[in-house]
Amino acid sequence: MNIKSLSVNKYVNQAIYQVRSASFRESENANGYYLMRLGDRTGQIDAIWLNTQDINMKIGDFISVDGKVQNYQGRMQLKISSAHKVDPDLVDINEYSLSAVDEKKLRDKLINYIESIKIKPLYVIVKRLLLVDLYEDFSKAPAATYNHHAYMGGLFEHSLSVADICACFAEIYPAANRDLLIAGALLHDIGKINELEFNESISYSTKGNLLGHIFMGANRFIEECNKEKDFPEYLANHIAHIILSHHGILERGAPVDPRTIEAILVHKADTTDADANAFIVSQDESAGDKWLVSRALNRIIYLESPPEFELR
């Protein structure tokens, strides 16, 4: 029974899902409980398994579950009554792929954006990084483990959506340099390639936990600049600044706040696309209520569909 077919009060029997996250918690009685996120190629669902022992579940494991779907804070949650691990050799991994993007369509869009960059030294570096050196990982990496674009190809999709928004900004705000905007949008999250480990499941790498994608992305860009003879310092500083400041404020992990118009606009585009995707994902996981507690957005969100209005 795939995730997309689940609904509130539906029972599942020996359904096999992949563990996307799992945390065992101790309780006052002899047994503890698991809080989990389970998934397959059609989606993901929160799950809770009460009164159980720690079976050392890890991200990427497969688990066969019995249980019932319930409504928890406006979202569907699978309440597990029994479960056991499944040998991955017995599972068709294609049924659990996290890929959710059209790579060819995104590659064509990426090429168009790169070819639109008129500043030659910037064009050379962006093209080499994204179409040669990093393309395989850039096109497959997720953008996060949970909050937004948490699927294979999510980073590719997110980066190009940020570029789409920045292309619109360039039309509205001619004071901003379009080449800097597009390059910054495409490169702002390249550190995610090393921050996250991804195959058929997503988790943070050791380097990602220690260094973070913001530092690693800016550092990789500066390394590329240093390979070029007489690469303009102005360009190196401005693009590195966009990468370093794209989270906007220090409280969200930015080493520096945005201090150029291009950095401000890339930050706003990044936040817009991330929040919109998080809302859509939360909406897909709704239990059918008007209101849902969105952990990704850290707020309650309103999901009621509009009625049929009289049209002109």
C-alpha cells in the first residue's frame, strides 16, 4: 500500500516502507517508542510506534508495518501496532526512489541560464562547476533532509526556481546586476552536495554537520576562482558574499547578512521558493483538516480550498 493511497482511519497490513528518519525515545515504563518518518516513491508519512524496544533502525532501512492512519495536528500519522525490519535484498529499490524531477527539462533550463551570463570570467566558472565538475551530484542531490525539496533532484529544482525568481527581480530592479543574480542563484546552495549524503535516503554527512553547506559552498567557489589567472576580485567577493549571506540573518546560520542588492534579492528568492515548496509538501501530507501544524514552516497553515466563485 503506497503512501499516496493512505488516508485517515485506513489500516495497513505488512506494508513495506523505507525509513527516512527514526528516533527512539525512552519512556517511564519498560518500553520506549519510535518517532519515524517513512516513505516510498509516492511520498512520506510521519509514524509513531509506541511500547516497543529499540531495534536500531537507521535511515535507509526497510520496515514492514501493521497499523492505522490517524489525524495528528492536521497531518496524517501512521500509528504502528507492530513492525519488523526487512532484508533490503528482498525489496525493489525502484519503488522507493526519492527522485521527483525531470532532469532533462531542468538541464535545458540550466544551460539557458548559464549561456545568458555575459561576464566571461563568471560564465567560465559557473559553466565548469555546474555542467562539468559538479553536474552529476548537483542534478541528483536533495536540497534538505526535511524542510523543503527533500528529494533527489531537489537541489537542482530549487536552484533553478531561485534563478527564475531572480530573473524576474532583474526586470523589476535594474540596479541589480543580472549576471551576479543568476550566478548567485545557481551557486548559492552548491555546498549541499557535500553537506548531505544521498542515495535512496537522505542524511547529513560528517563534514556537513561540522562545516555546513554555506561555508563549503563559498569555499568551493573561491577555490575555483583561484584556479583562474587574474580572476576579478570584485566578482569573487560578490558571488562568495551571496553564498555566505543567502540565509539572511545570523540566527539562521548566515555568517554575514546580505550587504549588496544582489545578495538581498537572492536571499529573498531562496526563502520564497523554500517556503512555497514547504507549504506544498505540507499540503500533500494533510489529513484533510482546514488547519495544519507545519513543522517545516514553524507555524499553523490554512489549507481550505476556495469555493466556486461566479466568474465574469
